[in-house]
Amino acid sequence: MLLLLLLSLLLFWQSNSQTITGEADERAVKSSSRQGVLDMSSASPALQLGEFGDKTTNTTHHSPLPRPIVSGGAAEKKNHLKIPNPLSPAPESPPLPHSYIHFAHVFKRQHGWAKELSRFSNAGGLLYDLEFLTDENGRRVAAFGYWAGYAGTALALLAWAHQLLRPGTAQGPVPVFDSASALVDLVRSAVNEALAANEGQFPRVIVIGALGRCGTGAVECCEAAGLPAESVLRWDMAETSKGGPFREVAESDIFVNCVYLGAHRVPPFVTFESLSGPGRRLRVICDVSCDPNSENNPIPVYASYSSFQSPTIPASGHLDGPELRIIAIDYLPTLVAREASDEYSSLLLPALLTLDRRDDEGVWKRAERTYRARVAEIPEGTSPAS
């Protein structure tokens, strides 16, 4: 699902057009609403909008638009700087000689990373990965983290309630929600119904990475769902610095992992052994970071993805004790697509408006350096994916 008109936009790099700069573009940023819906009336001519089939905001909501809406497919054929559907990989055929901007999911040594990157490097292309647009302090300039944590925690609470109310039955597809408030209304109702089957006790939730964007979303979802503060264990670097696996995870009902997966391995937060002890309460893991194919995955008890159609999967090996279900959905923000789109677009817009200076502008130069560093790690002799 494409998140918002801005997330489906394509920037056309035209040699005969003005670049995206100047006071007019500053006014465009300032006039954007708090929700991040872009006012394009004063943006420069080089900025055009592209539309794909799936979106959360109808283009008529932005009418009258000062820019023509062009199809994403037609736009890709014309230009050298390409912004495809940011949530989707590049086309599945080599080579990729142009500059692309999207989420590639290859910079952390995910499955097939070297072959995918070689499609760019062997053809002289360049990948600006949206996940690696950072400020001078190394913090991402735009991320879906808050709403990913919020949505993932909501699904975890629904999964916990389902296990108590309908043990041994499949949970079924996740409903479609018009808003985050509609989602949390359902979660609150399900949790309250499940309390009777849990001796009136709220679930104990441990959030690792609680101080970041994602963890903040997870904690605030718990609060919105009516969980008391004492039921939510907030962990961050101070608590995890000793290295896992952690007994406190097994002793909780729900574990929400909000730790950003880096390029280096960390001790696992849980293992099959740590979750097979007699005192395990843990019933649900939501891995918001969700990189099961990475060799650095700190939750090595599952090896595949779940989906909105089948939101939970079992562990990949035997576990003693109560049933454990794992949520591993790598597009969680689309559950609350409108809110996630509004926030992300407002965060990304300032960087987009500096694309004309991408050869020397900090955000884009840092992203290019990250790409070059990852390309340097490609094993010799790697051939592009086909």
C-alpha cells in the first residue's frame, strides 16, 4: 500500500527546469499543515507529483493541484533521478544505472543484499536509501518509527487477547482501520474482554527500545488501550547493556522489540533456551524492527514474516510452555496509514527540497557515503540478482 500522495511523488530532474530551491520552496514548507499535507502552490516547477494505484488520500482531496498528476510508470521512463513507490524494491531486472530513492532493505546484510546492491554498483547507479537519510548527529531525518511501534503494539495486544478468549484458534486477518483511534478502540475493547479470562490482570508488556520513536509509540499505544503504567516495562540501553538473553522478557506476557537493527550483531534478547524455562509467561512477541533474514537479528526464534492476512506465526523451533505467537510484519505503519503518512511526509519534505544540492548537501551526501561503504563490502565476484 502506498502511504500518501507525497510518498508516491516522483521528482523529475529536468535540465531545462528550475531547481527545487529558493524562497518559494521555503514558503511551501512553512505552509504545510501540522499533519504534513504539502501545500504545493508555491513549490518550484521541477517538483511534480506521481500517482500509483493504492493510496490513502485521494488526489481530489488536494484539489485544485498546482501540479499535474502523472502515472508512476510513465514518469519512471523519462527521468534519471527516480523515486518509485518508496516502500517497494526497485524493478526486478538488472541493471540499475540511475539514482534511486526508496527503502531497499539491503544495507544491514539482509538476504540477497550483495546481489541487489551489485545491480546499482555494476551499472554506475546510486541508491539513496530512505532508511539512511540522517542528520549531522546520525539521527534519521524521517522515519515511520512512532506509528510502527504503535501499530505493532496494538496487534500484540489483540493477539494476547485472542489467545485468552479463543485458545487454539487462528486469529484471522487484521481489519482495515480508517484511523488510529478506530484501531485503539478495538484494542481497548478486546483487552477489557480478556481481563475476565486473566483473573482481572492486565498483560505485562516489556518494550525494549522504549526511549526512541518506535518505543514511544509502543508505550503510548499501551496507555491509549488502558493499560496502567505499572504494567508496561520500559527498557532501553541502560537495561540492555549487560547483554541478553533477558529473564524479564520471558516473565512478561508481551514483548515488543523496538530496537533499531544495526549493521553489527548484538547478544540475542531471547533464545529457545531462555524461553523454555518453567516460569515463562510470554505469549506474544512483536518484532517491530523485523529483520528475520538478517544475521544480526536479536530475536533468533523465528525466520519468516507474518502479514495482515495472517498476523502471527509460531516460533521456528520447539518451545515448552504456553503457546508463543510472533508478529513479524515489515509494513506495520500501513495499519494506520493516514497518520503515518502525514507524519513521515512532513519529516521528509525538507530533505526532498534540497535534492538539487544533493552532490554537496549533508543529508544526501551522507546517504551516498553509506551506499558507497556498503558497496565496498560486496564480496568479489558477486553477480547482480536476476
